[in-house]
Amino acid sequence: MYLSRWIEPSWGREYLDNIKPVRVEAWLRSLPLADGSKAKIRNIMSAVFSHGKRYALTDKNPIKSARQKAARARVPVLLEVSEIYRLFDVLALRERSMVITDALTGIRRGELMGLKWEDLDFIGGRINVVRSVVDCTAGPCKTEASRKHVPMDDHIAQVLMAWRQESVYTKAEDLVWASPHKKGREPYWPQTIMKRFIQPAAAAAGITKCIGWHTFRHTFSTLMASLGVEAKVVQGLMRHASFRTTMDSYAQALDEPKRQAQRRLADLIMQTGKVGHA
């Protein structure tokens, strides 16, 4: 996506000798993207040049000298438990099934929209995350670590089964949130769902924060930490490739601790809706 949308249109027809660090830096500054995304683009360009050196197509990698910070420009928006509960309460079934699944698993937006009914193991209580949909195009997950299953708590299973009864597309190979406007071939556009339905519902629930899809993933990891869940278990639930992304070092979390952690968070939100009653 980064190559086809940003890098190739700007640099695909340039001679290698014309690609200079200062030019790349100026171009990155001009992009309407977050610093983290710009850093990914810089790293991808550097990887392309590294491959070029390996195959003797070039003898240098100018991108190594191109500077681009990756620090987050602003603090992520987080929701309180009571706010999540109120949001669940006012959403219609379609959006509620999306948000409950997202908020109680912490999966990424593209992974959420890429789910098919065959990925949901209602008997085993797990969700197999095998693809991600970006701009309505299905592809592999972000990392190898992302292509792992996550536990599916009973609260998630119940709302997904309720949505399946209402959905037009219920075959095993169908997308869970297939759009009738696309005859089931593509999922709903997540940003449209967020802007037209979820954000107005949040406002109706008295939530004044500017929320987005990533709000639920950030909130998931923060609430897990507040429950005292071990960092290694949180990493397993978040499916980070490197433990440094979650904390300091890497270790594989077992299924049962992950399941227990998710159950505690689900019970906290779904049964009480208030931190003080947890």
C-alpha cells in the first residue's frame, strides 16, 4: 500500500542518482500523514535500496541518511470503562457487534473488517485472524505475529451470533460485515461507519472525546495493564511482533492466561460498566 500509494507515484520514474536524502526529507514533510506512517515509508524506501545493493543495481542507499522521526505527535485517546459501556448501550446491533469485538480483543481495524464467518470458532471460543482489509482490498496481516488467533469471550460470541441472524451474508466464506452496497464482496467502509454511526452514538452517550477505531485498541491495552495483567500476556493479546512494542522483552503468552485476561475485561465492561463496581 505504501509503495503503490506514496512511493511509486513520486519516485518510481526518478533516476537513482537523483534520489537524495534532503529531497526525501522534504517530500516526507509534505505528506499528509502521521510521523509514524512517514517513518514506515522511509524504512520501506531504505529496504528497496538495500535490495538494490544486494542485486548490484546500485552501490549506495541514500535513504539511510534521510531523517524522519517516528514519535507519536499526540497522546492517544482512551475511553473510561463507563464510557465504553455507555457506547455499547446506544449502538445499533451492526455497530455494536463491531465495537464490542474490537474493544474486547484489541484487533486492528483492517483485521476486524477482514473477518469472515469461517474465521470464528464459536465452539473453541477463538477468532482466527488471517487477513487484513485496507481500502477494501484484502491482504495479509501486518506481521507474522498478527496472524494468530485471539480468544473470543462469550460476550463477543453472543453479539456476533445476534448479528449473523440479522445479516444478509451468513455463509462461512462471507465477510462478517459484508456491505450490501458491494453485494457482499467488500466489507463496510470503516471510516464511514465510524463517522456516520459510532461517533454520533458516542456524542449521544455523552462522550466528548474524538474517538476513532484505534481508540479501542489503545484502550484495550491500557485497561489490560490496569487490571494487573502480565505484560507478556498483553503482548500475546495485542499480537505485537516485538515485545519492545508492548514492554521490554519478548515471550509467548499461553492461551489460558490470555483467555482469563480477556474474560476479566469483558466482565468489567459488560456486567458493571463502572470501574468502582469492578
